[in-house]
Amino acid sequence: MTDAPADAETRARVIASYDVDGARAGGELDDIVNFAAELCAAPVSLISLVEEEYQRFLARRGIELDSTPRSQSFCAHAMHGAAIMEVPDATQDARFADNPLVIGPPHIRFYAGTPLVSSEGVPLGALCVIDSVPRPEGLTPMQRRGLAVLARGAMSRLDDRRTAREQGIAERESRRALEESDMRFRTLADSMPQMVWSTLPDGFHDYYNARWYEYTGMPVGSTDGAAWNGMFHPDDRDTAWAAWRHSLATGDPYSIEYRLRHRDGTYRWVLGRALPMYGPDGTIQRWFGTCTDIHSQKLALEEREIISQELSHRIKNIFAVISGLIGFSARGRPEFAGIANDLRQRITALGRAHDFVRPHSAQSQPSAQQDSLTGLLADLFEAYQQGDSPRIIVRGDDIAIDDRSATPIALLFHELATNATKYGALSTSDGTVALTIHTGAVTHDLVWRERGGPAVSPPTKTGGFGSQLIELSAVRQLGGTVTRDWAPEGLTVTIAIPVAAFSRA
């Protein structure tokens, strides 16, 4: 009896999954065949596994053979049945009368076998009892039930063996995959120019790549745990440790610059970063981090900062020198005193704008935020205020600015304030100016409204240099528009400037 090619392939795969070589060594299957022989009063009892060419006996009693050709197998027939197959007298059964096991030893006459079937429905073999004496009456009902129970027990043991084998394979594959993944990670980490490290969820450092030990010159394993903190400059340890504790407590990314001890004994600036890796349950499984040497960039940045501050300081001095030269020249030409004074004030306004946005040291840093429009205006209008009664009031939202817009804005509002002092609201003791900032998606509107000054009437001739300077600053340099309303109660100037003109960002 043979299987179809597809069935044979399926059976071979399923049989291999039971690890029968290991199963044969099990004592539980021996207990089952012993009890089956005693239950059925039979001299021979077997648990067979029928393969493509042979049947093997996983457990046996009363027979020395451990396998036979499949062509001689009774179990190859029994395993395809739905219930116990009984052969009362094999010499009288056409299927087995010429079987070598019937004609010769062990001279099988009686056979009763219960099929062993896998969970997939694949017939594997049988649990059988054999006698050399015919039994016309066959098994008793109790023996049949008992043999069926023992067959289920045998399959349960085989299934346990199969599950254990599959779990073992899965664990070995998992370990192999983990080892390969770990090897790939270590190879990748060791090839990186950065120092790479990882920690347990509690922050215990348990891995550093080769670059770390090469850079620091420390022995392998000497910086595990919390010993890493000892590698920092003494002035940076508390800051770095506090930032690391915060990240561990909150899960926030870790990012900090600190000085790390190099193998030559010096301290070099590095950028430390780390991110958490979360598990399926949402908890942190590990932290992975890097240290990148930024010492050269840090020194270059400091040098550039020093040069920038020195250059800005010299530019500021140039404004002061030009203002002084104008004043010196005006003393020799009294008829130009008014023009000289206006020019000197404009130079001063330019100097204020430059001083507001230029790089500063910690000592020269202005109190106002350096990218703030309201900060620049407060600095610019300081000369026009009167103690606790400000003459120029700035309202509305603040706007970020930089050196691109600071100079034209300073010239623009210096000119408006100067004109208000000469002819408008600031020329009287009770006059005030309200500058309102309206922010929008396309333009920001700056509304200059004078009140409390002398009565206003529209000019009868084309604007002078001051008006042209306002147009130059607002329209040509900032790309905006200027609208004037000469209401009797006071001048209102609305300046609409594109959002993009305020900052390079």
C-alpha cells in the first residue's frame, strides 16, 4: 500500500516534525506498549511509524525487530482506518496470507491496530497488538476501548515531542537571528566615525563600540554602568548627569554638549545624543546614543564669534567717528548746523540698529531680545520718552527680525519720530504717539498714530528728504507700502510690510 506523491511528501514532512529518533528513546511509549500487551493478553505490542519505504517501531514488546519493509506492514493498512482494524487469522486474509511475517517468524496470526493520526489528519502509523494464535472472537469491548485510549496517549506523547522540537528550532533560529543582528549592529557601529553606546532602560551603560575605546584610551568594560560620567570634564559632570537623569525619567531625547577626556589626557568638546527604543508594550527597552567630536567646530565657532564681535565693535566705532566728524564740521559752518544735526541723528539711529542686532558678548548683551521688533523700537524710542509718562507707546504682537530688516526699520521710525518732534504730536508737551503692530499671514501692518499735537493739514508741496527716506526704507528696501492720513487731530501712517521681509528665515 503506497501513498500518492503529494500525500507522501506531506507525510514525510509531518513525520520529520515529530523527531521520532528522539521519541524512540522515551520511556513513556514503552510503558504504553507494555500496558497494551497486558490489556490484550498479547505477546507482542508495537507503536509503529510508517514511512515511504519502511515502518519503524518507536516502542516494542515481544519482538526483536526494530523495523520492517513497508510492504510487510499491517499497520500501513490499519492507519488509514477510522477505528481499530482487527485480523482474526492472517492466514485466512488475502491481504496478509503470503506476508513473510505470517509465513515465517514471528508467525503473525492475530493483529489488532489502532490508527495514529496527526493533528493535520495525516496517518502516521498504529498502536497494535499481535498474537501467534488466531482469535476468531477478536478483542473484547473493553480491550478495544483501552487500546483506543492508549493510542490517544501515544499521540499525546508524540505531539509533546513535536511541540518541544518546534520550540527548540524556533529558539535556535531566534538565537541565531539575534546573534546575526547583534553582529551586524556591532559591525555597523564599529565602522562609524562616531562613538556609539547603549544602555539598559535604567541607564546602565553596557555597550560601547570600538571607536569609544580608541578615542578615550580606556580598557574595555572600564566605563560600564555609571563610570561613564567620570570621563567628563569636572565642570560638565553635573550638567550632563542631570540631563541624562531627565531623559531617563521622561523618555525625552538626550542631547548635550560636554567636554570628554581624550586618550592624550586633554578634554575635547563632543555632542552627545541618545534616543529610547520602545517595546510593543510601550515601555523603553534600551537607549542608543552617540558621541560626536565637535572640538574643531567649537573652536572655529568661538574664533568666528570673537572676530564678529571685534568687527561689530569697530563698525560701531565708525558710526561714532562719523557722527563726531559731522559735529566737528558743523562747528565751522554754523549755517549747516540744522542739517548736520539731522544727519548726526540718523547716523545715531543706524548705530542703534546695528548695535541691537550685532553679535554680543555676555557683558554687552542688551536686555531686550535681539530678534524682537518691540525690543528694537523700545531701544530706538528711549530718547523720546519722559520718565513714567511715555510719549511713544508700542502695542500689539511682537515680530522676529534680524539684520536684514533692522536698519531700514530703524531709519523709518527714527524719521517718523524726528518729524513728530519737529512738527507733530511730540512737538507739544501733551502729544503722544501710538504705534500698533498688526500681524497677518501675508503682511504685517505697523500703524503710527499721532494725537494731541498741533492741527494737521496736508502738505502743499512734494515731500522733502525725510519723506524720501521713509519711502526708501519701507518701499525699496522692505518691499512694503506707506499710506498717510492727514486728519486734523493728527497724522496716521500705515506701513504694510511683507512677512518675508522681516527675517531671512
